[in-house]
Amino acid sequence: MKPLQNHMPGPDAAGHHAADHAVPANCRNCGTAVADHYCPHCGQETRLHMPSFTEFAHEFISHYVALEGKLWGTFMRLLFRPGALTNEYLAGRRRRYVEPLRLYLTLSILFFALIKVSGVSVFSTTVDTAPAVIAGAPAARGVEKSPAERGDTLEIGASLPQELKGWPAVAHAVDRFDELGNEEKGKALSASFFRYAPYAMFCLMPLFALYLKGLYVGTGRRYGEHLLFALHVNSFAFVMFTAFAVMPDGFFKFLLFCWLLGYLPWAMRRVYRKSRWGTALRWVALMALHMLSLAAAVLVAMFLGIALAR
């Protein structure tokens, strides 16, 4: 009689072992007793195997980008129906769309990555102090040289407020920045922008929602609803900014700009259901407040670039 051999099942045609497909007695993740394909306690699959590259790619697409139905429904409402995505979420229809925070983070990362790899100049270190030259002026007046030809550069120290000059750390950082050449200044400001601007933009979302809370005080809307609206409309803005970055100037780009300009008041009216004049006044106030906040965020990013310049 031949001795019994301890033979392990070999891989199948897909490269998976038969033992991988067997349902174990306990969940490998939490140890709960299982009898089906999913753990009743933690929800993990009970039949596990080493995933292939195709399965890795499918998992990334389906779970991170939510391509299976969620992505297209989300973008159709985000791009072409202002405020509809927010209303769907508030109505409780959420699983069919990409989560608001994930949507915002994905689109903001894509935008900043695109403008970084495209080589778009974020800051100019030349100072345009030349007066405007009227076309057709007599040649005897001469032609003004460009700022680059005159060697003008961005000088921070001369325009620094007197209050800030009294801070030794600020004055030292500005003096060190002014000693750099044009190329070094541009690199320092651009590096600071790409490093801190995404965080600054994200930090503006709670402030944007706070502005909405104040503008719609008395409506019974909770702060979380305003924050949801802020994430959606700013996600749309990132899509438009990305399109502007890759699209040549022309009529279609002008149409996109008009759509960007009219999108927010349309979305505000659809979500908050106020009159046209009430929406218009709130939109003007919201844009004024947001532009001030955005300018302050850019100045902070620039100062960080100045302070960390070497």
C-alpha cells in the first residue's frame, strides 16, 4: 500500500489556490464565526485570495473614483444642474453619488497637479512700472523698455508696512528674499503656492459655509448643510479652473466663464429657494467675502514662501 501524501491543492487557471476559495470557520479579520461569503460582524469577504493586477485596478476605480454608476451621475448633476447634487444629498439619496468630501479632494488634487505639470507660471517676479504706450504715438517719444529689459524685480521690503518692519523675524525673512535673483524668487513663490495653496483652499471651505450660515440666518439650515453646499460648488469651480488651464482662448472658453459666473447664484436659488433679488444680493456679498478670504490665503502662502526661501 502506498503511503498517504500531504498534497496541497494547486492553483487553478486564474492562479488561485482552491484553499483560498474555501469558506473558513472564522473571519480572518475579526475572528467571528462565519458560514457565508461575508462576515456578519465586520463585513469582510471570507473567501480571500491574492488579487491580480486587474482586480487591484478594478478596486481602485470602483471604490476610490466610484466609476460604477456613481461618477457619471455625480458629474452630470454637478456640471449641468446647479444645486441638484446638494438637494439629492439632503433628500437622503446618497449612495448613488460620490461623497462630497471625496469629490472635492479628488478634483482639487487633479487641478493643482495639472497646473504643476503643465508648467504654468504662478507668480511673476517682474514689476511692470512702464506707462501705457498709446498706439500710433510719434516715434520721437521712443519705446518704453519692458520690465525684464530694465532689470526690475519684485522687491518686498520697500512695500512692507511699518508695523511689520518692527518684527525682526519678518524683516530678516524679507531682506533675505529680496537678495535673491528673479529665478530664485519665482521658484520660492511657486513652490510655496503648490505646497500650501491646496491646504489653504480646503481651510476656506468651513469659512465659506460660515458666510452662508450668516447670509441665510433664520432659515433653519444647519451648518452642515451649508458646508455640503460649499464642497459641491467649489468642486464645480475646480472642474472649470482645470478646463481653463488646458483650453485655448476662444469663444468656448468664454462660454465656460459665463457658466462659471452664473453657476453659483443658480445653485443658491435652487438649494435655498429665495427670491431672485434676495439670491443676487446674497451672491454679491458671498463673493466679496470669499474673494477677501482667498486673497488673504494667497498672501499667507506667499509669505510662507518668502520666509522659507533659501
